[in-house]
Amino acid sequence: MIKIAKFGGSSVADAEQFKKIRAIVSSDTDRRFVVVSACGRRGKGDSKVTDLLYLVSAHLNYQVSCDDLLADIESRYVSIAEELGLSYPIHQEFAAFAKDARAGRLSTECLVSRGEYFTARLMAEYLELPFLDAAEVICFHHDGTLNWELTETKIRERAPQGGFVLPGFYGATRDGQIKLLDRGGGDISGAILAKCLHADLYENWTDVSGFLSADPRIVDNPDSIGRITYSEMRELSYMGASVLHEEAIFPVREADIPIVIKNTNRPNDPGTVIRESAGASDTEPIITGITGKRDFVAVHVMKSHMCDEVGVLRQTLSVFERYRVSVEHIPTGIDSFAVVVQGKDVKDSLWSIVADIKRDVQPDEIKVSDKLALISTVGRNMVGRPGVSGSLFAALGQEGISIRMIAQGSEEINIIVGVHDDDFGRAIRAIYSAFSDGSHILELHELKR
Ligand code: ASP
């Protein structure tokens, strides 16, 4: 079995974290392919090495001394090497790098990539695995896009079969120029590797035990999500839950390789498994998660006999299009509909949009309601299951929360309700408690009637 274990910045922040990683890697013989980010924050107020390196580059561009910054970065690597008794000549290597940087011999991308490079060098020695430079195997076209074909070939040719440590976040063009992926791109490197090695599992080690079913600032101790599908994850992340890098998901999703989000500081927590299809048993949770966002605006358009008239909706939507405002939802009635958009998108244009609709569509009435919060209850297991929306609306009713809008995605994996911004937290708590026993999300066989 092949597992790719990618460790994020906080997982490699200092020697203590390195020790945790060694324990994790040595506890499973399938974990031999390791990808690391650059050392991240060791706590509040600390800096990520990648940010410091960007700062070094800016200082050099403006010819301001960056000696302190470089010394600061070096000391992080040196203390890891010393504490772990590593023999990698970090002093000399770092000094050579600093000299090249000061002399302006490194591009910003090359300079910044050294964060993951040095982390991976130290980690490779500590885990007693070979170091594999990403510049040799992760290949880019000159326009900065990934050259998949070449990357696959290089990995096949160069990657030691028995395992290795690869620095994330960068690769190189055919002529050896270092290129970076997006910020947070270590996740993408791990996914690329998982796909090219036909891995069975992509483990993404971080500082949380997977995804939570609700925002812990709103719901006390929300249950964690055991399994989630990609579509559910998109629904949850779109409305605000922060999840993996979109590009990191794409290669593994395509290859149907499951991803598991694990916590380096609590390796025994089960974490969250992300996979296209999830099981269908009675012990599956009724809902997967609840998320939402405040500050939407609904523009209601009323026109009698609208249903016999062709083009009203199109004319209205083209007004929004003209102002480049993306439309979120369009709840419709017989002679009316509403167009729901994000408040921030119409901050300056709302009244011009209303005026244009009046002119182009000539409605009987047009009304704007703002301070609309949308809450999305997401769950693959809701599909075709009676009683779920009933419980949800009953919970809001019992809380005395008025529902201003209802929508359901066409895949039926979410139910969206619109409430007043002021009811946002209360509504999420009410929905959460309708589907939980106080601490855990209920399973299908426990659906409250
Ligand atoms: N070190 C890079 C960053 O901070 C990439 C990563 O951590 O994945 O964005």
C-alpha cells in the first residue's frame, strides 16, 4: 500500500514537531513518501519561514539590509538540526544560500522555495529517508502551469521506490528555473505525487483533526466530520468553511484517491476522509455540516401575469450581468421572483441596478431586502429521505426564527434557508441541535420524528 504523508507548516515548525512526525511515520510502514512545507508558526505571534523569505526578497529588491531576517531564519533551522543531532551542514548550506541571495543571484521564487528545501533536507536525514529535490521531478511549462506528462515520467525515473522526503510548494522548468505553486501549495505537491505514484491514500497532516460539522465559534464543541464527498465539501467551503486548496483536490479526485485530513498533534484522532462516494449505511450521519454567510441582499421583482410573459427573468438577470454581479439564488413565485446576491458585490451599484430593472422590466413593484443571512445544511444522506427538511424547519419555528427564503441545490445535498443577519448564530444552533444529541450528529436510524 502506498500512502503519501504531507505535513504542513505547523507540523514542521520545530524539533518537537519533527519528533511527532517521526513517530507518525515509523508507526506505519506504508508511510514512506513524505512531503513537507516550510517551517510554519510555532505559536501565536510567530512567523512562517515562507513569509520571512518573501520579506527577505522585498528587502533585497529595495536594497535594505535583511541580515537580521536571514539570521532569524537560519536560527530556526540550526536549532532543529542541533536539537535532533543532525549532521546536515546547515550552517554552511545556509551561508551559501544567504550569500547568493545578497548578491542578487536568486530569483524571488528560488529564494522563497528554500524554506521547504531546507526543511525537507533536515527531515530526510531525521527520518532516514532519501531527499528528493522537487526541482528534479515537479516540472513546469514556462507559463507556470504544471507539465503533467514530464512530471509523471520524472517521478517514475527518479523517485526512490523505497520512499523519500520531497519539499512541497515548488518545482522547476525544463531549464532549471525554480517555479512556485500558489500559497499553501504544499497540498498541491502532495496531490501531484499521490496521483503520479498511484497512491492508495493521500494523508494531509495539519493542526486540526479534520473538518468540523459547524463553526466552533457558533456551536459549542461541534462534532467532527468522519467522511465527506467532494460535492459536500464544495458546498461547505463555498459558504465559508475553510478547506483544502481547490487545486490540491483536483488530481486526487480525478484518480479517485481518498484524502484524509489528520492532526499531527493528535495522531489517533480519526480525522476526516474525503472521497467521491461515501458508504450508505444506517450508521451514516443525517447531515454532514452546517455553514453560512451573512450580508446577502435580495431584490424582489413583482409583475402580474409575469408567468405568461417571456423574457422578464432574462432581462432582470442581464441587468446584474451588466454590473458584473454574480447571482447566488433566484427563488421564484408565480408573479414574482427574487434575485439574491452578496451585499459586498452591490455595495456601490444596488440603486443603479434597481433603476435599470425598473426601466427595462417595468415591474409592478420592486423591493430590496438586505441583512439576509444564508445558512446551508449540507448532507449527502438527505437525498430522498423524508423528514429532514421537516426537522430543520420545525427547529427554526420553535426558536421563533422567521425564514425569509428557502432554496435547495439541484443535487439535493443541501437545504438553504435565508434568515435575518441578527438570527444567524441562533438559527445555526437550532438546526445543529435538531440533528444532534447534544454532542454528536445523529445517525440515520436515529432521525428524530
Ligand atoms: N510554505 C508555503 C506557504 O506558506 C506552502 C505551504 O505551506 O504549503 O504558502
